[in-house]
Amino acid sequence: MNSSSPSISASSKTPIKSDILDLSKIPEHIAIIMDGNGRWAKKRFLNRVKGHEKGAETVKMVVRVCREIGIGHLTLFAFSTENWQRPKNEITALMSLLKKFLLTEQKSLMENEIRLRAIGQLEKLPEDVLATLNRTMHLTRNNHGLQINLALSYGGRSEIVDMVRQIAEKVQSGMILPEAINREIVSQHLYTSDIPDPDLLIRTSGEMRISNFLLWQIAYSEICVTDTLWPDFSEDEFLAIIKNFQCRERRFGKV
Ligand code: FPP
């Protein structure tokens, strides 16, 4: 990551006007599967890590836009449980990129009232990364603007397994009756217990897959898959996707 690159707080080239978006119909929660960093680098004969570095710049743009238009939650799939199987050098590079991002953006997270949280099996992260993450979460805990939820060492199936285990323990100890288990109780035992379900799920790089992301939470999310590789994802395309979301009729299974 280039330290001179614009941070989250840098103002937009073109101000986001209410004639582009209906500001009364802004999604409360956008979740993104940021895919295609490796292909972006390969196309340029670059190391995959360069793709992740460019991808981190796109993260800053997306955060800035979300803050400017008043999105409540932005959940980013930054590292999956399956990503631990990548080559060691790529994992190390991703972890140090994450740590650098947290350190360099702390100031602008505070200036912009952004709260940072994380979901996933965080105990698997390297100690120094976890310490930086915990410090950033603590530092930003009272910010009430945009909330960024970083999905790190995250897998939807592991989340469901953890939820089942917690509920089973409560049933065993008599805290919950089996017949009392309902959708609310399940939701309350997920990593996202106090986060609303995503209204809009975006996936870049054209793959028509969910890849073990927020399996329970996306039951009624609107989905948008774009062929654009994550490092090339632009502010204009992001706004166009939100505009398209605003034109959709959400029926939640009803007529
Ligand atoms: C998927 O692309 C992307 C990842 C596994 C990592 C996402 C990380 C970033 C966007 C940068 C760092 C994040 C933060 C929050 C600072 P891929 O490598 O699977 O691409 P490919 O499918 O083309 O190989």
C-alpha cells in the first residue's frame, strides 16, 4: 500500500448528489465479497500481493462512499477460513496489509466517526494483527457513524457450527428450552447478533458463488454480481449498483 494514497476521508472527485441516488432509500447494510485481486495482478504479470495492495485502495474508496451517503453497516469479506490454505507468503502479505491498513486508517476512522468491528475466528489471527485489530476496535467503539464489519478468518458454516454449540450448551444447562429455539435465538447466537442482515450483497469478478459468506444473514439480501475485478471496482460502478438496488422491489417472499 502506498502511504501517499488517499485515505478514507479524502473527499470525492465528484460529490455524490441526491440526483444520483434517492437518499431516502439508502441500504442500511451492504456486504461485499471482494474477489479478483489475484486475476487483476496476473493480467499485469504482477505478484498476487500487488493485487491485494490495489484491492486495499478500493476498500478505502468504498468506505468513503458508504460514509458519504449514510450507509449504516459495511461488511467486507477480507479473509475466509479457507484462505488459510493459501501459500504462506500470500497469507503473511495479507496479514501485514491488514495490519498496515488498520494502523494507517485509525486517524481517519476517528475523524469520520467510523466504528470498526470484526467477525470470524479472530483467535486464529497472528498475535500482532489481533492486537492491532483489538486496539482499533477499542479506539473506535464509541463512533456512531458508519460501522465496518471486517470478516476475518470467517466462514459461514463455522459460524453456524459455533452458534449450534452455544445453543446446545444453553439447552444442556437449562437456560433455553428446545421448543423455545426460533429464528431470533439463532440470529442472537451468530457473530452478527447485533448487526442487521445485509440489504445488498455485492460480489466482484463475476463468480456466481456465495463462497461460505453470511449464509444465514443473506436469506433476503438483494444480490449483485459484477464482472469487474475488485482492484478495478470504481466509485461510479458502486453508485450505479446502489442505484439499481433502489429500483428493485423487495418482497421478502410475499406478493
Ligand atoms: C479475493 O481475491 C480477495 C482476498 C482473498 C482478500 C481480500 C483483501 C483485500 C481486498 C485487501 C486487504 C483488505 C483490507 C480490509 C485492507 P483473490 O485473491 O481470491 O483473487 P482471485 O480469485 O482473482 O485469485
